[in-house]
Amino acid sequence: MTNKLTPNPTNGVFKVILDKDITAGSLMVKDVSWNTVYKTSFKDQKDIEVDIHSQNQGIYIVRVTSDKNETYSEKLIKK
């Protein structure tokens, strides 16, 4: 799975561009204390726009879980 976050670092709005093999699943953004700050489900989307501009600056973990139970995580920096 090769998903992509863009832009990273972000000012709050970013896109998750999904691997072509992922057709459905869920996306979560967690802070360093592992609190969920954003969550959504998706189906038949190639990219997902996420807005965390109301969150504090810092490091977040973006986690995509496919309907086949594959998990992908990447660090996101919010400036």
C-alpha cells in the first residue's frame, strides 16, 4: 500500500491520496496522546480531503484501514 499525504507539513487541510487497491475503509487522525481528532469512512474514493485546522500545531498520525483490514499509518506535521 502506498498512500500519500499532501501537503505535509500542512496548515490544516490536506489530502490523503489512496492506493488504487483500496476501495473502501476508514480514515482516522490521532494526536500524539492517541486521541482521535478526525474520523471518516470512505468507499470508491481516490482521495480524501481532511480539515484539522482547528487542532493545535504538532505531530499527528493519519491511519487508513482498508475493508480488507490492511492498515497504513503516516506521520503528519501541522504547522
